Amino acid sequence: MPRPIKLLIELLTELGDKGPDDYIPEDRALFAELREATNLGLIRCAEPQDDGTWKVNVWYKKALLAGFRLGQNFETTGFCRTGFFDKHTLPTRIIYMTDKVRVVPGGSSIRDGAFVGEGVIVMPPSYINVGAYVGADTLVDSHVLVGSCAQIGQRVHLSAGVQIGGVLEPVGSLPVIVEDDVVVGGNCGVYEGTVVKRRAVLGTGVILNGSTKVYDLVKERVLSREGDQPLTIPEGAVVVPGSRPAAGEFAKQNGLQVATPLIVKYRDERTDAATALEDALR
């Protein structure tokens, strides 16, 4: 990390728990620098490692939380003259033509301090929160939430209604990770630090969180979060909604089932053809 940014982080994290009225304008200028460094992709909440794991940058999340403490509520006028009330240190990001991003009209918002790579398309209405990272050529479809600090790779398809959970606290917690070339089907939800490895496909309506068990029908195993290790969907896995019998005699008597994601195959040429992004959209 370049020395000026490292110094910036140190200064922000040293601000402590002072109240908003105790900060000086120079403190808030520091946080504006942090947001800009994030916009440019110079720093991010989590980074991939050579061994395929992810490292959480705790210093980044601490600095981001300092920005919330720095802020005071203020009113702005937005779409259709609607009033908004939020921390003045967390404004919406202004996208320029030089960013090479398409933000389609209709009510989407991107908070300043979120990286959005070249070629990204944001369909309305969608929301990308502070600290998020959205890689190049990703499609963010209608009614999609990319939560705070979520890390989305390149050429990802987040279909309509997808919810990607955010995380700020605890500061050491891994955010949701969706790696390159993943397809996330409509109305899916990915939460609580789940990692979706590259080229995986989540079928419509799959829900993944910290307590989810995923049954791999191909390799005959059960995947779940283990201690500090997040739930991880393997590379190229194709996951669909499924169910399993609920435990207990009462559940058995009443034929009750528990929703359970199932890995039914691993990605092949046929899957690639079915999930390819349409070039004409770009």
C-alpha cells in the first residue's frame, strides 16, 4: 500500500470515538480521500491471495466506520424532488463518461467510496453501497443490492432481484465474495461472508448464508461454514434450490421439508452457452 494511503488510514483510525461535533474539517477531508482511493481501486476491503483465499483488510473497515462517526445528517433532494437524510460524509458517487460505466436511468444509486470497474452496467433501480467492489464488465440488473464491502469480480451477472449482503462489523469479518465469471440467478440472496468461487452458477432463488448447508450431489459431500472458514461454493459448481426432510418426529409425521441448496453439476460448455452475457447489451 503506498505510503500516503497508509498514513491516511492511520490518521483515520486514530480518530477514535469522538462525537460528530468534535471533528474538524480536516478530519472529514481525510475520509473523502479514502473514498476517492476506493473509487480508483487503490484500496479495498478484502483482497485475493495467491493460494485462492481472501484476506480482510481490517484497517479499511476501521477507517470506514470512522467515516460514519464523522458524518452529520443532512438533507438532499434527489429523484423526483424526494428528500433524503443521510450522513454528509457518505454522499452518492458521481459517475463520469471517463469511468466507462453505464448507469441506466430509473433510480439507481452508487455511494461514493465504491469501486465500479469499466464496462459495468447498472440497471434501475439498483444500489451499490460504500466499500463495495464491482469488477469490470459486470452486469448489475434491476432491483439488485450490492451491500457494504461486498466484493464482486469481473464479468459477473447479478440477475434481477439479487441481494448481496454487506458487512461493516465485526471489523474482522469476511464480506461476501463473488469471484470472476459467476452467474447469480434472479432473486438469489448471498449473505454473511459466503464465498462463491469463479465460474459458479447460482440458480434462481438460491439463498446462501452462514448457517446454510449445501449438498454436493456430484461429489457426495456437505458444504458448510466451519469455525472461521466461510461457506464456500466451489469453482464451477451449479447450485439450485432443493429440500431435505426436517428433523424430528413431528416433522416426519407432517412431511415437513427444509430448503437446501444442491450442487447438481459442475459447469461445462452447455452451461457456458446458457449463461453467456449478451454482447449486444454493451
